[in-house]
Amino acid sequence: MLDHEQVVIRVGRRSGLPVISAVHSTALGPAAGGLRLWHYPHWREGLTDALRLSAGMTLKMAVAGLPSGGGKTVVALPEGTRLAPDRRRAVLRDVADVIASLDGAYATGPDVGTGPDDMAVIGESTPYVFCRPEGSGGSGDSSPHTALGTLAALRAVCRHLYGTPVLAGRRLAVVGLGRVGGHLARLLAAEGAALTVTDIDPGRRAAADALGAVWRGPREILGDDVDILVPAALGSLLTREAVPRLRCRAVVGPANNQLATPDVADLMRRHDIVWVPDYVAGAGGVVHAVSTELHRAGPDEARARVLAVERTVTELLGTAEREGVTPAQAAAETARRRLHAASDRPRAQLPGTLALPRRSPAGTSRPVHRKAQAPLQLLGHGGTMTTAIDHYEHLLAEHYTWMLGGDMTAVAEGQARLLGELGVRPGAAGTRAADLGCGPGPQSLALASLGFSPVLAVDTSEPLLAELTDLAKGAGHASAIRPVHADIRTALTAHAEPSSLAAVVCMGDTLTHLPSASDVAAMLADAARCLAPGGQLVLSHRDLTLPRTGTDRFLPVRATEDRIMTCALEYVDDDTVMVHDLIHTRAGTAWDLRVSAYPKLRLGPARIVDWCQDLGLDVRHSAEGPRGLHIVVAVKP
């Protein structure tokens, strides 16, 4: 049974060639994936490739934590076909027609056989394209970023196998010296790795010689005695017959669809070979392109997201080891949870996972508006579900200050007293601080009043940051508080140097708003790296690990004459609880109800304390504080 949302197969009216676009999933956001222009014995094999590759893109986006889904386009060229420039342009215009017909459900970028200049041609007819040349307003060739992300993955694997991420002296065999493989081989040579390389094009041997690499035939290289095999060409390299020949400890590379069949991952585990899924190791290019062109991230943030592949791989290897599963199974489960949390009805099924919720055609990620007399459904998978970021942007931001009592100055004074009691003050570690998930700024204002300056106040909500800016001016702290519109997962990497901060706070219930526990752990690692010796990390969160039952699931928040807010909790699985916020507002004599639901993590305090201790921090305080929030204070030695 087909598990894709849409598959379009059209014979191009200009080129006469079959154009196949497969949209696997839009659960996390509009799909994105490359355009492959390749030769196939029959167009049906191109269809098979498009279906497999688009499912892989869904996995890649989900594991990378990107708000995008998976898709792929394949133009199936008959074997022996050579495209003259005019016919190539005709093919690309045919592709643009198909992309445009999907009406924003899918955007395409380069893949095998295509590049940035091809994207520029497609971009003449449709805006749903990325990786156009930089001169055309795009992010350019994604190959260097794919190679950089793979390098980050290789460092994580080296740390896992050898206790250090250093690649110097490690023996690596690179299969394929195309755009990505060539970039990667140069990066590895610069790192001091001992390289063996191959390519089906013997003309690339000169590039190998220039790097000082040993050249092998494509079949011979699989049997070489190396530390890591790096597939960087076309897929299906890893077969049941090939695995027993491998003499490496790990297989990590950017080539798509490396496994000939899914069971090969289990076979490699039985042979004690670590395999990092290709959609994880090779995610850097699409992460950079989508972040830059579709999510409008700046260059520093986009690069930080690419380098975060190292954290992702580290987390997956750790999970696989703890759970006794393959890294592929750990990655698929991570993707399943994120897709499940972002969906409200059964949708596209991932290879090796359970069926996931599918949004109805009329589904929306915006909060719904209902009259109070309308029947209300609180089950998350039947109502409107959104991400935490969208939930705040479209519902909660305008009510947030009211929800906290209405007087943000008074709230900030209370937070200053709390931080003072916890021993958070400027000192030998300096005065620079960061407030992650600052909202309208109660903690930022508190830090400024305690003498911290500058305070990086980070949030994804522009309305809340604007409110903080006005409050800071009114309180005389405008020069001390620096609002930063950014994702808290990458903000420290982009905006703070190592050992530069005297304090990092992430309070309220911000930690549980992150997409996964691995995101929390990675953010804490960034915070620890940015703290100066003696610097303090202050965290608070609501412990939702013990399920509330019955009417205890319904929580009053605040009520005034013209506004009432309540929320209801729905426990989805061991990691996730759906929070349904209901806000009634009075307009004259009538009441209007707005409802939105979003996922929160279920994190226990002990887990957060363990993470802090694993990072070498000294945990000085761990106890329940005001409003039922658990507070952890840790100090960097």
C-alpha cells in the first residue's frame, strides 16, 4: 500500500521525458528534497527511487529537527540519453511545471545529476526551489555543507569508537569523489586522515593523487582494512553479500539509500560494524539550504545547525547502545516520535516504524476559533495540533503577560528575589548572561536588575521580544538587555563565545517545549561550553513524568472578568504530553473560544541533573520552586 501523501508522474510536454515527484510527508511542514536526473533501464525504476528517496528525506528532516517534510523528484532518462543544453532546459521547465502544480507542498533542490544553475532555471517558473546560485539569491551549492555535516558525523563516530573526535591518523575509505565526496575527501585530508579512495570515473584518480590518497578499484575498496568506510556515491552499496567482506569498524557517509535492503543494518550490527544512517550523516546540505532559504536563518545559525549533526549522531549512538538496537532503529524511533507529535491523524508511514497520524486536507496549524456553544473536542489527534513555536506566535503570546498576572515589572522583581536566593549574582565569572526562552523578559529584567550586562534575551516570538524591549526601556535596562530573535537550540553557538558567560538561565517551562530530549541535552552542552569557570546554569521545568488522571488533567490557569484560561493534559507516550490550551475572551455579552494544542516533553528532574553532571557541572540545588516548577542550579568548576 502506498504510504506517500502525493505522487505525480507526468510526461514533460517539452522534453517527452517522465518527471516523477513524490511527496512522502508534510507532517512537520512543507516537503523538501532534491531533483535527481539519472539514467534508468525503465521509468518504473525511477519511480522506485523517488519513493525510497522521499521517505528517506522525511527521516532526514525529522531526525535533524527541521520543520520540513520529505519529498523527491526524479527525471528518468533512458540509458544512453545525453541531453543537449536546449533539451536540458526543456526538462527543467517540465520539472518546474510539476513542482508548481503541487502548490507549495514541496520544494526541490539539487541532487545527483543537477546543480545550482539548474535550480535557477526552475526558479524562473516557481518559487518552490532552493540552492540556486548565490548570485541569484540562493544558498548556492549544497555539496560543501553536506560534506561538513558528514565530517561532523565522522567525528562523533570516532569519539564513540576511540574516545576522541580527532580524525588525524584514522584510516578512511571514501567511495565516490563527486561533488560531495570530493569536498569530503579534501576536508578529511586537511584533518590528517589516511585516505583510500575510489570512483567509477577513472579520470578522478588525479584528484586522489593530489590528496596523497591511495587509489582502489570500486569493488576492491570494500575489502580494505580501514577504520571507517565512507560511501559518497550512489546507493545500494551495502548488500548482504558485501557486509561479510567489510573490514572496518563503522560505515558513515552521505550517499543516499546505502542499504540494498533494510535487514542489512541488522547484519552489520551482528558483524560489530556501526552504521550511521545515511539520512543522518548526509543531512548537512539540506539542513543548510532549508535553514537559509526556507527558514531564513542567518549564516552563523545555518552553519551551527549543520555542525549539530555531531550532536545528533552522538545521541543516536548513545541511545542505540543503551537500548540494544541499531542506530537506524534509534533514528527511526526519534523520527516517529517527532512526526507523531506534529500530526493529528494517521499519515505517511516510515520504513520500519508504526503508521503515523495524517492531517486531513482541511487541517491547519493555526489555532481554531469556535463559539463557546460549540462542542469542544480535547483529544489531541482529533483537534488542532501545532508546534510550541506556532502555539506561542498565534495564540499564547498576546495573553502571556496576562497569564503571569498582568504586571511584568512585579513578576520580574519576584524573579530577581528568587535568583538572589539561589545565589545567582555577577562575580568573578563576569557579568555577561543569557536568558534562553525569555518571553516578555521576567528573567532578563531580573538579571539586569542584579547587575548582569549584557543579557542575551533569546526567543522565537517577535511580539514577546518587542514587549521585552519596551519593558527594558521603562525599567532603565535598555542598554543591558540585548534581544535576540533565534532558536534557543542554536543561539549560544551563534551569539556567545566559549567560557564567556557568567550565567545562563532557561526558566519557566521552556525546556519541555523543545522537540526532543536530545535537543535538551545538546542545548545544555552548549550552555556548559559557554559558561565561564564559576558561571551558573539555572533551569526550571514542570515535571510531567507522573501522569495526571481524571479531572486532575484539567488545570485552571487564570480568570478575570473578560478572560478565562484553562488547559488540559493528554499523555501520548512515555516522552510526550499534549497540552491543550483553551482561552475564552469576552466581546460584549458574547464569549469567543480559541483552542490550540502542542507537545511537551516529559522530563524528570533526575534526568536533567544527570545531564548536568555528565557535562562536568557541579549541581548545587535541585528542588521544587514557585508555581510547581522544579529548579536546578549547576556551577561550572
